[in-house]
Amino acid sequence: MADNSAPCFNEADFREGTTVEFEGAKPGAGAEPASFHRKSVTEGREVFGGANPIAFNVESQTVRIMRATQTTVKKEYKDLVGGNILLYGKSTAYTQTIDPELVASLPVGFPRDQATTFSQTFEPPFSFPVDMKPGQVVSQKSSVTKSTVFNGRSESATSIPATGELTYQGREKLETPLGTFDTCKLSLKITVGASVISKDTTQELWLAAEGPYRGQLLKGSDAKSTKLVTKMTYSPK
């Protein structure tokens, strides 16, 4: 069908080396500086949550803190299998390396290099079809496990129920600073916790169905704000 959601997902996004970088701002913000920036680089497969999904590097940053170097790497883990997108979770890794000339002066037993990774894993991964009809809703139960690993040693892990619900609302014309595009409008709702003390996160997403940015997010909205993409560089492999 001409109005299904399949054109709004791009297989190239799951190929190693694909890069998408964009800036976004609140609609109507005019010439004000962009309030949001994101860069995603598709990497190879990586062991995560007992599986081997594709890793997406969504942030890499290195800063100097006194006489040490701290590196932060944020990743998301997804896959494309049999016409379904699988969401495995995400991780944030912090690595701190002390300057070599300082190490020699440290007392015995004082912590040198440190590595901490915080992970959020969906078990089983959420699985949503690429090809949906307008009005179609797909819901799935899972659990989310939050864990911490410090210097290779597991420090803590907690698991609570989770539900994912994807709704395809249909096609919508969207005017952006990049041009006017036919888009797919979707709503993704993630509910974490028991019904009495649950926490809902709902996002509305507008994905390009055509043009050089096909499959990419052009507008996103959540409970806090709405962002419209103002600049994008998309390099599919």
C-alpha cells in the first residue's frame, strides 16, 4: 500500500559506517542556535544482553579532568531481522585514565585507571514491524534490566517489567528547514514498572518517507518539548 510505513525505514542505517548527524530546534525558534545535536555512527555487531546486535555510537567525548583523561561513549543496540526492528537497549561507558607521570607517585593500592559501564537491557528485545498500516498498533511485553559494571566486575543489576507500544498514525506532510517531505508519523510508548508505580515515556516521531533523508527523523516530540531538524548530514553505506 502507498501509505504504509515501510518506506520510512532505511536498511542502510544498519550497515557499518553509516553516519547521520543533525541539529534540531523548537519549531518557530527562527535564527536562534540549535538546541539539540545528535550524531550516530553505525558500528559492527557487539555482544550485549546475551545477544549480538548492531551497535550505534551516539556519543563519544573525551575531556581532561585535572591530571586524567575521561572518555564517555554512549551506544544504542538494535537490529533488523525479518522485516522487524529489534531494540535491545543502551549503554553508557566512562573510562578514566590517569596521566603516566602521576601514576608513579600514587600510593600502593590507590585506584589507577577506572572503567564504569551503565546498561539498560530489554529482555526480550522489543520487536516492531517495519511495514505497518495506518492506525496499526503493536504492543509487546518485556523487562528492563539496569546494571552497572566497574572495572570488569558486576556491581548491581535490577530487573522490572516493561511494555512497548508502537502506533503508526499514517502519512503526514511536514515542512522543515530542509524542505517539505512526506513523512510517517509514529508514536512509541515505553512503560516501565508495575501498573501502580509505572513510568510512561511517549515519543512522537516523524520519519522521512522520501528524498535524500529517507528513513531519518525530521521531527520528534515528547512530554518536555518538540524538536524540528534544522540541519542534517546523512552518509549511508
